[in-house]
Amino acid sequence: MGSPEKREALISTIISYLGVSTIGELIWVQRNLEQNFQDKQHDSADKETNIYEQKKQEIEKLLTDNQSMISKIANLQDEKQTVQSQMESLKTDLSTLSSEKEEIKMERDFLAEELQRIGRLYQDLTGKQANQEDLRGILSIYITLMEEVFSGRAHFKVLSIIHGEKGIWKRKELAKSTGISEIKLRSVLGDLVRANMIVYDEENASIRLIKRLSTLD
């Protein structure tokens, strides 16, 4: 710091610069400056702490919001899959209903054609056109003939079996499939031959359908 004289001169210069008159005032100014510096450091630290806490809370909120959004998206995906499954199920049901509707329409058309055939037969026999009441009467007559005159159950069993995909049947096969005795089966086959519905080879004991019922004139 140099000689005492230089130190005193320096102190005097500082005192004059700061506008104080004594060393005591100079010390007071120094302490005030130090206190102000400490206060500013403290305020700065508090401010930084507040900013840090604020940023921390903002980040935590963003993380919470992000997690909530991820959960909502997962729920929406599950709901989407559920809706897609329901739609596929509805499409399957609709397809099934459409097929059933088509089958019902085909059956209805077939029955309508059969009723027209019966009506034409009635008109050929009586010379007059059949109404609904006449058609019901004709059906009743056919049923009675099948049940009472032709022992219809046996005839129906035989016709039902030979209308399958198989082209030629053996008499023993029919007897086994229908449960009809050989004697009764021979009688039924004779009735069907006379009705021109089957060809029956007695020698080979084979039976072949001539025409399916849906194509008979």
C-alpha cells in the first residue's frame, strides 16, 4: 500500500470522493454498500428460486396433462376397436339376414309356382279357374290321398331319399334307409313306377328317379 503518507492521501481522496468527512462515515458507507450487495444477492437468489419453482410446476403440469392425454387416446382407441367389432358383427348379421331373406323369397316363389301348377290342373279337370278356396280344397285332397290311399308316409320317405344327390339306389339300401319292409317297399316302388316318377329295374333291384318333383309337368 506504500508509505503511511500515501495511505492517508488515498483515504483522504476516497473520503472526498464519497462525500464523507471522517473514517467512521467511510466505514458506515462501506457497510451500507456491503448490506445492499447482500440484499441484492438475496433478492436475486429468491427470484431465481421462485422462477425455478414456477418452471418446475409448469413442467409437472405439462407432464400430468400429457399423461392424461395419453390415457384418453388409449381409451378412444379401445372404444374405436369396440365400435369396429360391433360394426363387423352387424355386417355379418345383415349378410345373414340378406341370405335368409333371399332363401325365403326363393321358397315363396317356388310355392307360388306349385300353387299355379295346382291351379292349372284344377282348371284342366273342372274347366274353371281356381280361387284360393279351391286351392285349399285341392291341397286337402292331395294330403288325404297321400295319407289314406297311397299310405303316404312310405311313399314320402322313398321320394325324399331318392331326391338326394345319389343317382341310383339299390332296393336294399332304400329298405335300410326308410325302415320299410321289402314287401311294402316293392308295393311303393310299383306305385311310383305307375306314376311315372321312377325307373325300377327288378332284375338288378335298382331305382332311378325320372324327374324331380320341382320339374314335373
